[in-house]
Amino acid sequence: MVAAPIKAVSAPVRYPKILPVVVFGTAAAGVLAYVRAQLIHESNTMDRFFSKYNSPASEESRRRTFEGHVEPRSNILNFLSWKNIK
């Protein structure tokens, strides 16, 4: 004959109710910090690229091209250049 399994007597593991909030908050902060770092990196890369391109001749050509239209560099969707808006 086989004996019936014996139930282990143990108390359920208890943790503070704030723990899930802390874990989620830490993870969200980590993701946001990573995304921000990547955006800054890309912004700096583009700044280096465009600083080589910007010259009085290229700005004059740009002015003629967009004459009569809203300046696209000040568009709200162009958030990578917000630090340079004057």
C-alpha cells in the first residue's frame, strides 16, 4: 500500500503591499532613463551631422525653399531639436 501524501504546513509568504509598486516604478524609471539616453545620443549624432552641413549658402537655400511656409524646424514633433529653439 501507498501512504497518502502529507500536506506541508506552512504559512503563505507575505510581502508588503508596496513592493509591486516599487518594482514597477523602478522598472519604469530604468526604461525611461534608457530611452532618454538613446534620444540624447541620436540628437547629438544628428547635431554633429548637421553642423557639418550648415553654412550661409545652405541656410540661404533653405530660406528660399521654405519661403512663405511655417519653419519645419520649430514643429512640435521635432522634439530632438527643442534644446536649440531660439
